Amino acid sequence: MNKWFSATRILLLWLACIHTPQSNAASNDLPTLGDATSGFISLQQEKALGSAWLRSLRRQVKTLHDPLTYSYLTSLVFRLAPNSELSERDLKLVIVDSSTMNAFAVPGGVMGINSGLFIHSGSEQQFASVIAHEIAHLSQRHYARSLERQQKATPLALAGLLASVIIAATAGADAGIAALASTQALAIQSQLSYSRQNEQEADRIGIQTLFDSGMDPKAMPAMFERMLREARLYGNSPPEYLSTHPVTESRISDSRNRAEQYPIKAYKEDLEFHLIRSRVLLHFSESNDSAVRYFRSAVDEGNTFNKVASQYGLAIALNKADAPDRASTIIDRLLSRYPDRIIFIIAKAESMAKLGKTDEAIELLRKHLNRNPGNYAITWELSKQVAQRGQINDLFNAESLLLNLTRAHPNEPKIWYTLAEINGEAGNIVQLHKSRAEFFYLIGEIDDALLQLQQALKKSQGNTQITATIQQRIDDLYRAKKGINF
């Protein structure tokens, strides 16, 4: 998957979402909006549409696979969701690998952010306010209801949303795409923007969700003020999020008035947000050396959390800049204060591996995996380090670890891609094809997925149980191919 996509491809997608006729699946057979089992879009239809939309997104933009960042986002979302009005909490999360500010909620429980949202948020509370707002849109089914009012075909309108997210992810790649983003985003805004009433409702419910989750309601107007300042800096080309969620002085005032109705109390900021923010800053740095200079200058600035986060950022930047000895010294100091914090344990294991102490790194990771069974980030790092030793038993161990991850996180393409590589090295050819099939399916390449499953079927003849499982998966994918695809 290429990081950037040409302006021509985005333009074609945009034209398709405006002019493409309705597909059979989006015909007038859809009932009118009602409860969970009827409606212009039923909840079941939303789920199928959301899954297809997510596959298409993954095919067309680069997503960020970082188990630590994903785990943080997951924990935050599932801290907020139980205190929201969301009835269906089977959410699929995705992080777009882009430094621009964006967040989106798609019918069917798909929630996503651009990783740049970490950079553009001044605190965890502000970051959470955006997530709470998007959860509110999902809980009130605003998108489905706007489609009912406009009597628009669901796939057609969702294709517009897909174009919007792609524009947001690719804006800034070059002058042509930046120009396209400024014009096309405005052209499809009427399709994508929620109504003023929807936005006010999402603000109100989001503020309540923040408070009920033990977070600061005033963070929402503070984040809106931050967004408005950025919008003024961008002039006529605001971030896509502000095109579809316009922020005005009156909206800020309204949200501030609502937030001030809640009791004044001290709210606890989570260090983990600031640590993840340092990871994202490093990810988008021009070079490892420039990141080292940045974090070194930031170490003595800000509050305690910012200092610790800058120390951590400096350590992981040094490790990437081939200075693992200095990185390890910093991490040791952090571990003396936070001995069980997983993000520091993984950093320590990474620096040990860079220093040639792979066995010790693996032992450290195994010890903490026993203390945190099934932990995504530890399991991922352990599988990498075990596989790098290259012995046949290590390959089987890495394969087992990754299989465990696919059960816990079946919708993460990178896990399946890496598992396929390990399957091949371990000589497990049938599982190699099955893993590749799941990877291709999750990035919307269903034909390629079916080809892999056909190969797996041929090579598993004689094993009735395995062939039956593969044939069932082939049937599943043919049904998905006949359904909605963007």
C-alpha cells in the first residue's frame, strides 16, 4: 500500500461518489428508518456497510499499526463507550497514518482517527472530547437519519465520506493534492456535514459522556477553541475535520455554557496519552537525529507528565538513531519510577535487542506477558524478537504467538501479513495461504483473498476438517464480494 495516492485517483473516487448510480444493494428495496430491525438503514445493514467501508479505506490509505497506540485508543474508547448512549458497542477502530487532524465515525460502529489527532490535541482530556463527540454521532445514528432526510443511497453517500477521509489523509503530500483537498472537500461538504442540530446534540451528549467517564467536560470547548485557531491558520483550506464538523464562536460558546453546568473538580490526566503522543511525534519526525534534538530540548519543559514523555521520546529516538546504550540508560531511570509500565518495558526490550542481548530481551518480555496474559503490545514485540533469532523452534513459537493475536484482533491486517511471513519460514504452506487470504480480505482485495484460499484448498486435500473450514471461508468471501463494495 502506497503512503500517498495521486490527486487523479482521489478525483475519480470523488466523481464516482457524486455520479455513480445506485448499486442493487442500495436500491429502493431499503425500508424506511425505524427501529433496529427496520429503517432506511437497519443496524444490521449499517454493520455490513461499515465493514465494507473499512476494507476499502485500508486499501486506499496507509493505516498505522502500532499496538501501543492502538491499545491506548481502545482503552480510551471503551472507557467512554459504557457511559455513552451507544447501544451497540461492537466497535472497529482504525488509525490512519497521517499527521493531519481528523476523526470519523462510520455507520456500523467504525471509528477512526488520523494519528495526527494526538499531535493536535493539547491534553488527553481534549483528545477524549473528540472521541466522545464521534461516539455520540454513532449512538444517535445521525448519519443514517441524515440519509433518510435526503433520501440518498447509503453506499453513494458513504463513498463520499470515504473520499473525504482519503483527502484528509493525503492532503499535504504535494501541491496538487493540497489544492484538490481545498476544493473537493467543500464540494462534498453538503453530503458529509452533519446538521447544526446533529452537532449540538453530539456536543451535548459528548460532554455528558466525558463527565460520566470521570473526564473534564470543559475539555470540549477548549478543544474547539484550539481547532478554531488552527482553522484560522489554514485560511481557506482547513483540515477536513473542520469541513465536516464546522467550529464557530457560537458553537464554542454553547459548549462552554453546557460544560460550566457541571461541578468543578480536579481531573486526572493519564501519562499514557503523553507517552503515545511522543511515539507519534517520533513517527512523523523528519529524521531520527532531528527527533533526538527535539526531545532533548523538551525534556526540561512543561509539567511532570510532559517531562517523562519527553524522556521516553528521547529514549526511543536514540534507539532508532543507533544509540541503544544511551536509550537503555534513560529507560532504566523511567523503569525505576514506573516498574510495571508496559510501554517502558517494551522500550527496554527493544534497546536490549539492539545491544545484542536478544535472549535477555525475550526473557523480559515473557516475564511480563505472564503477568499480563494476552497483552497485544507485549505479544507483538515478543513474536518479533523470537522470530528474529531464526531457529525453527523459534519460528513455531512466533507463529503460535501471532495466531493468538489473530484470535484477539482478527481485523488487524498487519498481524495476518506478518503471520503469513512466519508461516512461510516455518514451512506451514496451507496456513501461509490462509493468512494471506485474511490479509487481502481486510484490505478489500477479495479476489486475491479467494485465490489464496483456492491454493490452500488444493494443498490441504486429504484433510477433511481443514478443507471444510477453507471451503466455508471461500463461501463467506463470495458472499462478501456480492455485497456492497466501495
